[in-house]
Amino acid sequence: MSTLIAKIINIQNIDNLHIVKFDFFGQSLSMMSLELTDNIQIGTKIILKTKATSIAIAKDFSGELSYSNKLSSKIVAIQNGKLLTTIRLQTNDTVLESIITKDSSLRMNLQVGDDVVALIKANEISIQEVIS
């Protein structure tokens, strides 16, 4: 599980669907949610969580995607297994972990030190904890 500390900057809702936007060191993040507690308000600092298998990697990325969350990152570690590769990404002062197939890692020629974009769909992020 990867975590990010962010601040809520916008909340949109229609019926029971909420789109919550966050500021993460000047980078925008979005989350879809069907339920929000009363302590989730604009200006609140929170810890977000996402699974390592929910973080995709883009190298030499240009163009548009439907992914709401695109975090500029640097690869700080790569561990190849027999089928899967675990990649540790540094973005600002936060380390994220991504798990992708080994075939994808080799096809992309991912190396420690590469600048990449971590991609996370809005429905793959959730609030772990309210800080303030």
C-alpha cells in the first residue's frame, strides 16, 4: 500500500457520487467516492492510500489519458521477480510502490534513475486518515 499526504482543495457531488480534488506538492490528484464523512472538507489535510497494483507507469509520456492522477516521479529501485516487477518511485518526499508485469518492465527498459509518470485512476485512491 502506498500513501500520500495531501490537502483537499475541491469537492463536487451529485447525489451520492463525490469527486474530491487534492493538492499534493502542487500536483493535482482526484478521487471518486460514494461516501464521505462530515470531517472531509475543503482545507482538510489527509492521508490517501492506493494499492501498488493500481499504479501504472508511463515512460516518455506525451499526450492525454483518462487517468486523473499523473505524478511526475523518479525510479529509485527495481526488483524483478519471475513474473512481476516491483518499482519504487520517488515523487517529492514520498515513495510510492508500483507492481507491474516483468514483461512490461523489460519492454519499457525501466532503469533506476528514469523519470516516469505514475498513473492512478481516481477510483483507485481512497482516504486512509484525516490528519487535520
